[in-house]
Amino acid sequence: MAIRSQEMRPAPRSNNAPMRPYVAVPPISIHAVAYAATVLLALLAIYAIMGNVVGWGRDRLDDMRYGTPRTYHVEAIVGPGDNAAAPSRFIAMNLNRQVVVYQIPAGDTAQTRVITGPYLFGAGEDKTPVLLSFRDLNNDGALDMIVNVKSEAIVYLNRDGQFQALSPEERLQLAATGS
């Protein structure tokens, strides 16, 4: 095995060594800048138009699903008089930004109850659908009502067929159990 030594520093350049040819970089033309700006503005306009089209389409889809005012209905067996043949009917509505839930126990309209929910703030909130779901959150054997508005869930506990908003203590208990 041979060992070879080599100088690590570059060799000094002699005056008669050939130099690399100078390549001139052309300046950026005003036409190229104008073209790039036009393309960016066109992309921005397309983005804005598509956002409006998607929002309009979402509103039309909600109009077909929930109507105007936004209305959602569901049946559930939640009270002592309910059974599979006569469950309670719930109608959730967004009436001019006020969440209102009508409960018709066992289909008997003479016993209709009104549960008033929160008032919705913000632009376009009069068109926000209100959805309902039912789960036993406090493990008492009765289904509790969950009112879903946008990304918020408002819990009403079922106490003998009557739905009541959570107290601060109950809210802490539910948060501790992870329900």
C-alpha cells in the first residue's frame, strides 16, 4: 500500500492561465415582471371567486337540508311515557339567531315543551343549522340532550323527562369523567 502526499492548497494562478469566459446575465425584463404580477392577480381573483361559490353552494345545501328558518327534527325515547311506538319528537330551530328546541313528549302535542337555547352572534348566524343528539352523559340511565351549533355542544341533562341546563358543578363533574 502506497502513501501519497498531496498539496491541499490550490495552486497559485499564473497570469497566462485561461480564465473562464464572462457570461452576462440579462436583466429581468419589465414584461416578465408584468406577466408574473398578472398571473398572481389572476390566481388571487380565482381564489376569491371560488370562496364565494363554495359559500353559496354550502348555503343552498343547507337550504335543502334544513330549510329557512333552519329546522332539524329527531325522535328519541327520553321520558317515562315514551316507548318505541310513541317516542318524543324534538324540533330544533334557529329563529333569527335564537336557538329554540320544541319537545313533544310521546307525540302528545298538548304537552309541548319549549327549551330556549343561546342567542347566536356574528354575521350569517341566522342561517346556522342547530343539530340535536342524545347520549347518557351522567350515567343515570336517561338520555341527555346535546345541542350542536357550529363547533359548540350545549348539554341539557334529562331529569325525569325535563331537560335542564348544566350547573357549574355538573359541568366540572362531566369534564372530570371525560364525557
